[in-house]
Amino acid sequence: MISQNPVFIPGPTNMPEAIRRACDLPTMDHRSPAFAEILHPVRRNVQAILRSESCDVFIFPGTGTGGWETALSNTLSPGDAVLAARHGMFSAKWINMCQRLGLEVVAVETAWGEGLPAERFAEILAEDKQKRIKAVLTTHNETATGVRSDIAAVRRALDAADHPALLFVDGVSSIASMDFRFDDWGVDVAVAGSQKGFMLPVGLAIAGFSEKAMAAAENATLPRSYFDIRDMAAGYAADGYPFTPPVGLMNGLLQATEMLLEEGLAQVFARHRRIADGVRAAVQAWGLELCAVEPALYSDTVSAIKTPDRFDASRIVTLAAEKYGVAFGGGLGEVAGKVFRIGHLGAMTDVMALSGVATAEMAMTDLGLQIDLGSGVAAAQAHYRRTASDHTTIKKDTA
Ligand SMILES: *Cc1c(COP(=O)(O)O)cnc(C)c1O
């Protein structure tokens, strides 16, 4: 089916025309100076989006998952302990990767819908007198549950225990959409991917390394080869890659980062907040609840919406796809069948979000849920009318 409908999955996200076109380059010699003119500005722009003055940015062909491996394999050694919480599909999968790589995971089981247990982390770090824990793994935005966690609180937990562990942040579904502060939070490795806030096709793993993480990379002994940042750093120093880079995607990332910085990060975050608030107003009007247990945890990039007991939420996703040609996210792992997800990140506007809310409403009504058709749309409209300004469109999509 050919459809111009936007997608409402929390990645891959909708792609602005200007970004699609920027990805579509004729073949370029990646050893020519022209590539350096893409590479260096991209790395600077990503650094700015991470809100860092000095982190080293590495961009690998890959996906967010490759970014996880980049963080772990470059800084840790076999048998090292890491601290993490399992509170959604993505944090669970990162823990699983740690185990497969031969790390010891101190995993704090946390209810899905809750945020990172910073207080529990503080206790565990304070008890770790031998400093066996080498890294704390955090998922800034749990895409499975629509939960945003407080990374600054984890940094405070580390500092309060005077603990030297590295702080890793999975920001795959938050970076470039929600406030992220590499330097202020004392992040050591931040991980992102191309297909969420950066509005690009799938294909890039993006990582920022602090000075401390760069130093750890000198002594770490986990096996690493393709994702070795030392090879990549040597490539960058010579204006290129240690292998063939995906030049089109890199040029797309240059376009995307220019668009984001031109819109202004504060404005990008405010746009996501406003759109999310409208979606949340709709959820409330439907009489439904979010998986995230309290407002402080509400994600501005994805809403995981609980459906009534004994109703299989995946039916909404299937019906919306088949009948209306609109993609929503299903429930993953522990919340499979219990939630459906509306992704509202990247190249999203209030008007687009209204179409998603309207479609979800049609699908739920078709399936016999007690939803007043139009109630969510009206609630979202009220919010968007009240908060409209002339700054909400995505700029520069006319290039
Ligand atoms: C999407 C996502 C990932 C995985 O990224 P891939 O690009 O699918 O490998 C990891 N963490 C979070 C929080 C995500 O949303």
C-alpha cells in the first residue's frame, strides 16, 4: 500500500524531505577532501546536540545496539561488574548484552513503568567499597514503557558515594528530542542512533565519549575490533574512516543536525513536550492510563498507553495498520498485549499528532473499547490551540 500517512512508531521516525534528499548523494570518494567537509562538521554538531564542550563523537555504521557494544567493549574488561536496572525491554537487552560479553551485572529489578532507582543505586554504590563496579548503565528514555529517567540523580548517586564508575547513558530515543546534558550530568558514554530523534534512516550508531571513557579505552581488554574507537580516532585524525563510511547517511546526519541546531535545541525540546502533552490529554480523555507511573516520568517522545484488562492491546496496532495504514508501536516483553505505543518524536508536528490520535480513536472504537469518538482529538486540539505559536513547524524542510 502506498501511503502518505506518518508513522507513529518510536523509531524509525518520519523523515523530512530535506534529510531524505541529503542522504541521496552520488558516489563520493570517501578519501577525498569532500568527505572531510561532511565528517568534521557532523561530529561538531553531534557534540553540540549532546551538550558537550569536549566529548569525542564516534559514528559507526550500525544501530543503537551497536552503540551499546561500542560503549561496553571499549571501556571494560572481562569479569568487570556493571550496575543497571531492568525496567523495560531496552534496559533488559543491554543487560543481556553485558552478560553475553562476559561482564558481571548487578541488576536491580524495577517495575516496568518506573524510572531508574537512583536511591537504590546510591546504596549499592556506597556499599561497593572495593569499587568493583566499573560502570553504571542507564536508559534515559525507556522506549518500551515511555519512561524518562533522571540521569542527574544517578550522577549524584555516584558522586555521593565518591565512586569512580563510568556513567553510560542510552539516549537512543531521547537525544535530539529531549533535554540531554552530557557535560552537566557527567556522562561518560552517551549512545544514540540515526533513526529516532535524528530523523534519518536506520544505519548509524552514534556515541559520545568523555575524557575519562577515552582513558578507559586504553586499558580495557574485552575483545573489540570493528567498534574499536582507537581505530576510529586514528581514522578521524586522517580525515576519514578505518573502513568505508556510509557517506550518504553521514551527509543526511549533517543536514539533520543543522536543522536541529537551527530550530534551536530548547525549541526542539519544547516542541516535543507540547506535542506529547496533547497526546497525553487525549489519553486522559479516553479514560486510559499511561504505563509510566507518574508525571515526572512521562516521556516526551513516546507514550505507552495501557488498555483495559483482558483486552489485547496488540489488536489496536494490527487493526490500525491493516484498516487505516497507520503504524503504532506494540507492547514489548512484559507489557506485550497490555500497552500500545504512540511515538511522537522526530519530524512531528501538532497537526500530525492529531491524525495519530484520531486514528487510534477509530481503531479502539472499531474494536469495541468504550471510547467517545472525537474525545481524544478534542482534548489534544484544545491543548494545541491554547499553546500554538508560529515556532512549531519544522524549519528548513524546503531546501
Ligand atoms: C531503539 C532503541 C534501541 C535500539 O536501537 P537499534 O537501533 O534498534 O539497535 C536501544 N535503546 C533504546 C532506548 C531504543 O529506543
